[in-house]
Amino acid sequence: MPRMSSLWESVSRSGESAAGIFHGRAGSVAVAALAEGSILSGRLESLRGLNVVLAMREQLASAVALVELDGVARRLVLCTPDLTPEQLAGVAAAAEADVVLDQVAAHLTREDLQRRRTVDTEWILLTSGTTGLPKLVVHSFDSLAGALPRHPSSVRPMVWSTFYDIRRYGGLQIYLRAVLSGSPLVLSSAGEPTREFLARAAAAGVTHISGTPSHWRRALMSGDTALIAPEYVRLSGEVADQTVLDSLRSAYPNARIAHAFASTEAGVAFDVNDGLAGFPAGLVGSAGNAIELKVQDGTLWIRSGRTATRYLGGAPSPLAAGDGYVDTGDLVELTDGRYYFRGRKGGIINVGGLKVYPEEVESVLNADPRVRMSLVKARRNPLTGSLVVAEVVLSDSEKSIDAETAEQVKNDLLNACRLTLAAHKVPALLRFVPALELSAAGKLVRPSA
């Protein structure tokens, strides 16, 4: 099978478009200009065929480096700035890194770039959600971008933005969509306040924007969602419950609201565009499609050309089963012709031998209009093994309530759980907190059950 063109070659072909531009917090880079030269430090000749770890703090530098080094480096390892020095050293060792890049500056000519697009570059993404060494997932440009649309110049210009870090799978998909369509892309920055990011996106005329449900709950909580008026809003990375979908529909009544399912290993599986949580049962079991889904032991499995090829560095388990399906680890349940996500296989809380899916309890709590977001977790108990506890962030209008009203809200929430859930799933303890921690991937930080 012939190799797919590199990212740089795709940019070069669409380089006549003046629209493509990376907007970072500290500046901007015209994508078309990357087809004319390089802003990488040193000479690309010195990096040809090497294993390169991209460890720049700012996304703008990484966005540029990906264009310049795909087809040049043998292996590109995408690292986010939240890695500890020990994790970065472990990643570099596992990837057999020759070079760790942490900054960029200007140098090469177009001729230098054109001569060097000869390598089938491996794109290495890190899994999230672990305090130890992340798994290193091997993709190709083909598996990452082969199914993404290339919009002709006649299509109305789009301006993409994302809360995600583009060095995570979800953010990288948005980055590639923007680059391959010649669209501007507004990049977020680590630690940037929501209001500042959305103001920058608004100034660039954002039309399409993505993030995790937790990203969007935080944005809704900030009251800053009114700064932008997107045509398309996308959620992925976590369970998108009906409450957050309805809240975004209310905030952006003229936008198309969609949620997607993807994983770093399995790639993008599907988009849901009907405004409802979960996904239609008809997506499962249709053999011969480009993307095939099955549910086995309550877990969603995916087989497609978008899946990664393998783990790097001796990961303890194979990426795919013998039939090519990848176990996503996400539990689903069929109800009235629709599958609903119940949580991660490794996140189940065991209460006296009975299972509790944290996301199921959170969806009940989040359905109350006085709640902006919640986190359900386990607390060890000598009798039952674990108890269910909940931390709840109230909406802005409820944060200043007095103690008596707070107690009433707490009772209302617990009563809603009792009416909806089995007794062992009802939180034994519920407390209000000012905020919940999000990981660098934009997901709720969940302690081990």
C-alpha cells in the first residue's frame, strides 16, 4: 500500500489558502508560510530518520513542529506539559528517543523541506489518566487523518477552536481537521482562564469548537459561553449526559450540538448529532462498514482503519484482539433501542459485591438545574468494602445559599437518587465543593475505586 502524503505535503498543496493560521496565546503563525520555510531550530537534515520527542510547553510550537517533522522524523512523540520530569524521561526511554525538542526558532528553506519528505513517520500519542508511565500508542498519519474531510475552497470558511491540548487524541483530531481544510485554528493554553480563551476565540471568529463535557460544564459555570456564537459544538472524551447537551442547546440555540466517541487506541468510532445522550443501537453489529462496533460482556469494542497499530515499549497487553477489535474499556447498556455509556470498566465502585457506575449517579445529580457538575467516587468501608460519596458544584445562582437552603438542596438531590437508583447506588455522603479538578486532558480527575 503506498504511503499517504505527509502532513506537510497536505499543507503545501493547500498553501494558497490565506485562511489557515494557528492562533496561540502569545502569537500566530500562518499555516501557508510553513510551506515556504521552517521555524524549527537547527537543520531538518539533522533530524531526518530520528525519534523525536516534542516537549514544548506551548501548543503553538507543537502545532508548527508537527507540520515540519511529519515525513522527516522516524517517530514523533507528542508530550503534554503536565508530564513530570520522571515521566518525560520514561517516555523518552520507551520511545528510544534521539532528540527531545523543547523550543523552536527560524532557519530552513523550502528546498530543504522538499528534499526530506521520505520517511513513514510514526505518531506516538500518550494515554491519559495514570500517575505512572503512560502507554505509548503508535499511530500513522493515515490512521489519524485518513477519514477526515478535505473541504474545497468553495465551502464557507470555518474557524476551529478546541479546549483540548492538540497533543491529546481529541485535540489532535481538531488540529488535523483545521489543517487539512485550510481553516484557522485557535489554540488554548495551559492554565489560561476560560474567559480569556473564549475571548480570543471570539476575536478570531470561531465557528466550530470542541471540548470534553467537563470543559463545557466549566465554561457554562463561568458564564462566559455568551462570548462566542459557534455554528457547531462538539463534545468527546467523557460521557455526554442529557443535561450538558440540553445546557449547550440552550446556550447556543442556533448551533449544531454533537458528541463523538473516540479513544487513543481505537480512534474515532462515531458522531451523534440528534441531541440525545447515548447512541442508536443500529450502529452496533453492522458488518462490512468502515467502522465496526460490537458489545461484548457489556463493553464497547471497535474495529476500523482508524485504530492504532500497537503499543510501544513493551506494554503489558496487545492493543487489539486476534480479530482486530479493540476493547475500549467503556461499559454500555441497551435501553429502548439506544446504548448508554455507564462508565469505565476500571472505574466501577464495589458496594458489598454490588456494582455502581459513578457516571450513572452523576447524571442524576447533574440533572438538577441547581447543579453545574458532580463527581462520584468510592470511600473505603470495613463492612461493605466501599461507600458511594459525591462532590457537587452548584451553579453560580446557588453558590451563596445559606446553610438551611443548602441542606434542603442536599436532601432534594439525595431524594432524586433514591427515586431513580437502586439503594446501593445512592450516595452515603454528599458535600458541596467550589470546584472539581480536571486533568490535563480536560476530564474529571477520578481516584481509583
